[in-house]
Amino acid sequence: MLPVVAIVGRPNVGKSTLFNRILGQRKAIVEDFAGVTRDRNYAEITRYDKPFLLIDTGGFEPASTDQLLSQMREQSQLAVEEADVVIMLMDVRDGLTPSDIEVAQLLRKVRKPVFFVINKVDGDKQETATAEFYALGVEQIHTISSAHGRGVGELLDEVMDLLPENPLPETEGEVRLAVIGRPNVGKSSLVNRLLGFERVVANPTAGTTRDSVDTPFDFEGQRYVLIDTAGIRRKGRVSQTLEKYSAVQALKAMDRAHVVLMLIDAEEGVTDQDLAVAGYAYERGRALILVVNKWDIPDKDTNSMKRYLEDVRYRFKYLPFAPVLFISALTGQRVDKIMPTVARVNGEFNRRVTTSELNSVLEEVVARHPPAMVSGRRIKLYYATQTMVRPPTFMIFTNCPDDIHFSYERYLQNAFREAFGFEGVPLWIKFRGRDKK
């Protein structure tokens, strides 16, 4: 499970700028489908070979400034609850505000590392102006300029020193299965159905499950660990801050999982939050199964299932490989289809293709549709090999590793799927110059 660093503070103090500075670049849309990387407020960062999840709470603020202080308090409390380290950002140009004091007092009471950071300090003049912030009574104040990078590296080094190590090493041979979905979609009810007993409280009140609950079990001789996560809040039921920030629990669970069951409410349909969370599983290379729950409601028939499936496929365009199951966790309808599908998908997740089989397919698909020329130069794909499983990852050696268009990469992915299957799992393809070792 990745440790979490949360950036909190008032609007316009530079939280998103600091987020992008730590990330090292502005977050790019790498796929043209909504929900993959668009509108994200979290990213996995690796520094000194140590990964962590960075959260920008700036994106969780409501557009309205009404009741700003209470919303800041809620935001900070959520950060404290979920994060391992908190960065509280303030603005030297605004000076020390009552809102800063209120939140700082809250954060000083928690038993987690909190960094009090003053942003937009670009030189000696601004450095002098930071003196009033020591009225907060904290032991240390850091000064940075997110826009120019001043002091950010030093701050991040201190943050890294305080991040916990991963406390959950992987057990040999086990398959970790995460159950993901919004509140009241039926996660706990499904967990109880799969396990055969009331392991977790199933309550129709949204948000009943507060923390991830791990339960080991066996299926057909294979050991699984089932992770039931806290729900993702609905819009309109709680504040925008709480609704978006609660997704962090699901992200942390997916970091530990091999296979993800993404539950969708048949009554409410696919939401933007569903797309965002499933997109994170896709980016992390997790095996994924889409599970439409509550299919026991009236007026559901074969035709409506077909129409619903078409809509799910349309919304999850970037997951054409993911199986879709229609179930009712309440009645048990078709729940018995889930674990055989999980076992099958996990087998694909760990599957290896021989180099000879792979290159035979590569030669055929390139002959059928060669890559486009670049600046009058023909791109050659020499040979391929599978370098990893979980997810299956292929290295293709070429004379132009930086000039392969993403559409051709997708063509190769589809060709490999057509030849080898890989149901339920993303395929990663990397290109490398032949002369590299």
C-alpha cells in the first residue's frame, strides 16, 4: 500500500502548482477517453526509488466560497485521516490569515507529520515577510516557490524521510482481490456473498464501510485475499470535497490488489467517478472486471441487459478487454460467475507467451499493416519479447523507438489480444533501440 502525501490549504495558495512541480510535469492526457487521466487530483510519484501517492486537495474544493472556513476544516480533517504526511500550504503575499490559523491549530493536534509551508517566496524580500507566520507557534516553517521550484526539492527530501515503508509485503502465491465502488453500490453485500458469511456489515446507509477490510479465503485450491474498501461518495449527498477525497481509500486498495472488481449500480448507471477510479486501475496495470450489481430490479430482461452492456462498453471505451458481469449481490443471482472469472483473468494476468510465438504474430501484423514512415524514414520492428507479467509487458526492438504513434501501439495491442487472448488485463508495450542493452 503506497504511503499518501496530501497538500492542503486555502484556494489560490499554489497547491496545484506545487502538485505539478513535484510531479515534474503538467499532467498530460495520454488517452483521449474521459476518465483515464483527465481531471485527476492524485498521482503516483517515485523519488529515490520510493513510491508514494500525492494528493492535491485543491481539486476537491467546491466552486463556491460560501462557508469557506468550514470547508477548509473538513478538507484538512480528511487529509489528516487518509494521509501519512500532510503539507499545509500558505501564501506569503496574503500574509497570515485567520483561516490559516484555524487550520494550523487543527493540524498541530494530530499525531502525523505536518509540514507548514509558505509559498510564493521568490527572494529575500518575500523571505523577510514570512516572519509573521511564526505566530503559528510551530517549530519549523518551510519557504518555497512552487512556480520556480525554489526550496521544493529540499522540502520533498524531508517529506521522503518521514514516509513509512510498505507494511504489507506480498505473500507468495496469494491473489489479492479489491472490491471497488461508490457507497451503497453493494460492495459489502457482495463480499459477504463471496465469503458465505457476514464478514462485514452490509447497511443501506452510504458510507457504512469506513476502512479497508482484508479477508483471506480459498477458491479451487487458490488462496485469495479479498479487500472490501470504503465507498466513494455520491455527488449531491455530501460535499464535493468529501465525495472526491474519499476515493483515496479505493486508490490505496488498488495499489495492493492484483485483480479489481469494479462495481456499478444498475439503477444509477456509470458515473464520472466510476470512470476515474477504473482509469486509475487501468493506469496501474491491474486486472479488471466490471460488475453491474442490483440486476434483480424489475423490468430487467435480456434486451435491457444488451442495451446496458452497450452503454457500459461505450462509457468504458479504454477498457474493451474487461469482462462485464450482471449480478445481484442481494439475491445471489449470477454471483457464482465472479470467482471463475477472477481465476481466469488472474491466469491471463500471469500468462507468458514464448518469444517464437510472439515474433511470429509480430511479423504477420507488421506485414499486414506496417508503421507509418517518419520524415521519410521507414520504421522497422525487429523483434519482440515478453519482459514481465502482472500485467503482461512486451519489449519491441526498433530503429525508431521514439517515433511509434500511439495509434500503432494500440494496433499492436489489439493484434496481440486477438492472437493470445489476455482477457481482463491491460497489455503494456515498450519500444527500445536495438543497440541498447
